[in-house]
Amino acid sequence: MKLNVFERLMLIPILPAEGDFVTLKIVKDLKDVVALSEADFDEFEIKQKGEQVSWNLKGNEEREIVIGEKATDIVIDSLKKLDKEKKLTERHFTLYEKFIKE
């Protein structure tokens, strides 16, 4: 799945905080893959002031992030739940387009 810095940041908070052991293990592993690394902070010149995060133009480029089938299903379920509850925001738009294939 190709994601940019913004999408990676928006993905983590929508993941479930509760579930069975297998789901929580997959979510933990997914967070580890999606989370920004020290190298990402250097490459994208990521800076945080309060709750605002900024990065250079390279951070807008999509990078391949390997997300397994079960993890993809969890993301899809999370996005569909937000949609059903009418809690999607503009920030979720590109994630929804990428993960939900209707």
C-alpha cells in the first residue's frame, strides 16, 4: 500500500484499541510498520509544535508500506465503522479511497 506521511499519521488513531489477542497483535505490528521512524524524521524534516506536525515536500510522496491481509482487513473495518457512524472527516478521505474498493 502506498502511503504518504499524512496518511500514515491518520491511520494509527483509527486502529482499534480493543479486541482479541490476535487483533491486538496485528494492530501492534501494523503500528510498528506505519509509525514514522527516526530516518523518516530526518528525511522528511518532521517537526512538531504542540499538536501541529509539519514536514518537507518529500513527505507528500507516497511510499510503499507492506501491510498484510489481516491488517488490511482491520483498517477496512475501522474505516467502515467510522463511515457507518458518520465520523469520517476530510482527513480520512485518501485513506478511505485507498482501502475501500467499492
